[in-house]
Amino acid sequence: MKLPDSIAELERLAADDSRPDVQIRASQKLTEVTASLITNREKPLFTRVRVNGETVLLDCPDREELERQANLAQVAVMQCREHTRSIKCACLAQFRQWFWNLQQSHPNASLTLAASDLWDRLEAYSKTYEKQSRTDSTLEALATMVSNLAAQNDGMPEWFGKRRNK
């Protein structure tokens, strides 16, 4: 859904019941905008997160902690020299420890439920992440030049690989 240009447009979309999905998203956005205007905050007090078909509300500190853990885990995967493409890779040990502590201390908290969804997403990211090779641009240019020369010469020169007779 494209974000409307004004609060009046949001109110109009929230009142229109012909498209329930747009109506729900518009009313959610209207609630967030109204809350941020009332509290003079740029970010809303609560954030809705969908976890296994259920809606979970995260307050600001929980949302910030979840975002921080997600960013730390993603950076850890990107910087891992020997990534095993698994959630069990050593680079994700800090996230696993945080998640385990969260499950032990607050098993039914909204942050724990959202963190379990993050676990699934990190597992998928970890399996599909491919580190970009750091081939030197000079080597790439040299390889291109050699392949171009080989194509121009139609193979190897006549003398290549022959021994010189003494």
C-alpha cells in the first residue's frame, strides 16, 4: 500500500470498508501517526509484529533491542571468515545466547515471541548468505585481457609447448 499524502487521506481509507486489508493498514498507520503527534515522538510507542499469524506489540525498548540483535547477527554473518551456512555457526553464538537467556527468563513475553520469528529469519539468511569474493580489480582486468588475446589468436601460438632442439 502506498502511503497517503495526508492524515485526511488516511482517515478516508480507514473509514472505507470496501477493502478490509487497506482499511486495517490505514487504521494502523493512522494510530501510529496520531500517537507520534500526541507524544511528540518520531517513532511510535508500540510496534505491531506478526508472529505465526498472531499480532504481538513491542514497546520502544523491546523494538530497539530486537533491531540491535538483528543487526549484530547480520554483521556477524557477513564478517565470519568460515561461515558454515547454519544457525549453529560460531558467528551467531552471541545471538543464540541472547535468545536462550530470553527464553529462560521471559518465555511468554512479546519480545521472546518476536525473537523466535527473528531466529527463523536469521536461520534462512544464514543458509543463503554468500560472501562476495574480493578479487582484485587488476587481476580481473588481467584475466579479461588474456581471454581476449586467446580469442584473437584463435588458440595458442605455433611455438607454444615445443622444445627447442639443440
